[in-house]
Amino acid sequence: MDLTSRLRSIVRPSGQPGAADDTPGRRELTYEPDTGRYEATIDVDRVANVLGGRVVANAFGRALVIDRRYESDRYHGQWRIGDCEVCDGDGLRLLDPALPSPDGIGERTLFIDLETTGLSGGAGMVAFLVGCGWFDMGAFQVRQFLLTSYSAERALLSAVADCLEPTSLLVSYNGKTFDVPVMETRWMFHRMPMPLESVRHFDMLHPARRLWRTRAAADDGEGGCRLSTLERLLCDVTRVGDVPGLEIPARYFRFLRSGDARPLEPVLEHNRIDLVSLAAVTAHAVRLVQEGIDRCRDAADALALGKVFEKAGSLERAMTCFERAADDQGAHVNVRGEAIYRLALRLRRDRRFDAAAVQWRRLLDMKQGRFGRRSALLGPLRQLAVEALAIHHEHRERDYEGARELTLRLLDERDGPDVRVRPERA
DNA sequence: AGTGGTAGCTCCGTGCCAGC
DNA sequence: GCTGGCACGGAGCTACCACT
């Protein structure tokens, strides 16, 4: 039996060799000389019909496009779609101070999310589904580009490039590390122009970590700040029957072998939800920095927002947030402790040494927590506070006896276990 | 599994200030 | 003017993490 026949026998239903097959979209298994792979010759029009898409033609061939529209009055969890629209303004630059200012007006913000054949990287990994989303008259328009065979990749990449044409700002989740490098590798592999080179890119992952890492870690159990965790936490979205990410490449390979597009429908839906959630989470973050402390639910929110403001150089707003978290008697000791610590640092940088000393003293006076348990974070912060206070007493107060007492206390506390300061998690 | 952005750490140079 | 100490910030390094 030759190789083609053997492969054909593998993809046929068991026990029915040579049986007629009416699987939608399915055709013969053929060798693709460009890629060196065996694939079913897939009827693209039929796949488009199964998935509710359409076929677009360009200079490189035919690409499959699936459009879906989420009207503005529809809800994604708690969030109305129309309220998820993000303006490309100061909010985004507070979240990512490195984001350049826009150099044009009235252009499009585009959300992007890929499904790929794996995570291993390199030229062998292919983006088989490119999901794009943008706001249009208050509604969220999603356009997905599906790769129906490896030989159709240039047509797909060209169609995606056309879609990106009017885009001035790209929004992704971990896209700086994953989505954009993958797409650039594919364009480069085919020696095609790279349309994202001049597009500003906002990666929501890093601001999300700054804002919600503590809360997501408490909720997730695995300590992650995944998009799926945030959509549940912030938007109250619960996915029913969602495809796990690990399963996605396998479903695509099955489609390539069989031509049956039906198992891909949940993958398309997964990708669409990712895009809508990305828009909602981004909108949530922008609202938080625009409206400031009043939008914070608790001390942990206020502390995280303070750090975002501080990084963005908005120091007055940062101080307000730290003060709010520091004054919250009901907050977790780690949250309060870190807020007071950051308040003291901020005051010292402003050369307001007396005010800083008040905060160092406040940190020392904090109770360690319920049941007398020592906090792993508060301990090191207190040591830093003792050290700063000792310096203050010696060099500015000229209170040498006070400085000596504090130094002895510091030496005494340092006899305990050496714990590194990592003022992050509550 | 591979990749790359980010936070936090240490080290070191620099500016500022006070004391002599 | 010199010296010493504090405080800050940049460079370089490491560890972590999210994507399918």
C-alpha cells in the first residue's frame, strides 16, 4: 500500500474502508508540495457554508472570512457592548506610558487574537485563525480569517493585511510576545510586506498584571492573570462549553485531515469571546484610570491603581490612592503595609522627610495581623522602616539615642529568617 | 513546549547637603 | 573647598508568566 492509501485509510471512519463519505467540506487527501504535508483537498465554499462565512479572492488566491457583529445593546457578562468602546486617549497612555501618542486622527483601534497550531514558535507554527475586532457605530464587528490549507496562507495573510490597513492602534493580550511576532514571522516567511511595523501596539497583559494580579491570583488559585480569569472577575462572564486552549491545535489538524469544519465552530466561538473580553477588559482598565480612586472597590484596587499612576508619573493621583489604601483599617495587612511603605517612599523622594518619618512610624506601629501570625511581607517592610527611621533620627533629628534604639531593634529583627522584599502579593 | 516583556533586585555613578 | 553620607536613578541581571 502506498503512503497516500495508508493515510486515506487512517482518516476514513473505522470499519468502512472505501465507504462513501458525506462529511461537509471533505475531499481527497493530497500531497502539498509547497509544505511537504498531506492534507485533504478542502472545498472552501463548502467550509464557508458550514461556518457561516464567505470566500474573498485576492492576488494570492482565496481566503475564508467569517464576520459576526455584536450590537451595542447586547451584553457581555455585566458589560454592555456599546460601553466597551475604548477611546485612544490619555487613559491608554496612563496604563502604558511607553505607548506613543497617535500621529493621526479618526483612525481605527483594532483588537487582535490568534489561534495557532501550537506554542513552540519558529517557522513551523502557523496562525490558522486570525481574529480581528473593531467598533463600528457602537457595535463590535468581528472578522475572522480561517486558513483552510497551508497552501492558502499567502491569500490569508494578504487578506489580514488589507483588514489592518486603516488601523492606527492594535490592542492585544500578550500580543507583544505572542500574536505580533507570530504574524510577522509568517509575513516574513512568505517575503510579504509587514503591515504592523508602523502600527502602535497596546498590550493589555502588562497593565492588567499591575492592576489585578493580586485579585486574579486570589481568584485563580494558580496565581495567573489570564484573560479568561479577568473576564470572569471583571465582567462576570462564564463560558459554557468552551474549548480548552490545549485542544485547539488538535481540532485544526483533524479539520485538515478530514475536511470536516464542524469541530472548528467552537474554536471560532472561543476566539470571538476572547476578542470581546479583550475589548471589555481594556475598557474596564481605561475607565479605572480615568475615573481614579472613586472607581476602586477596595484597598487592593487603590494600591494597584496608585502603582499604575506612579509609573505613569501622575504622582499626586498616586499619593491619593496610597493614602486611601493606607487608611483602610479593614484591608489586609500586606495591602495596608505596602501602601504605607510606598507613601513613605514617595514623601521621602519629595524631600518631605518629617512626613515620611510619620509613615515609617505608622508602619512600625501596625499590628502583624490576626492570630498574631507574622506576615511574610510586613516583616521586611518593617525592617526597611526601622532602617529609614534610624537614619532620620541620626541625621535630621540629631536624636542619637533614638537612632541607637532603632538600630538595635533592627539588628534584633534581622536575627529572624532572611526574607526578600517583594511588595506585590496580598 | 519557545518567546519576550516586565518587575524586582543589586551595583554603581551622581547630585545634594551638612559639617568641618 | 573637601569629605562623608543620603537618596535617587540607570544598567544589567534574573525570575516569572501568558499566549496555543
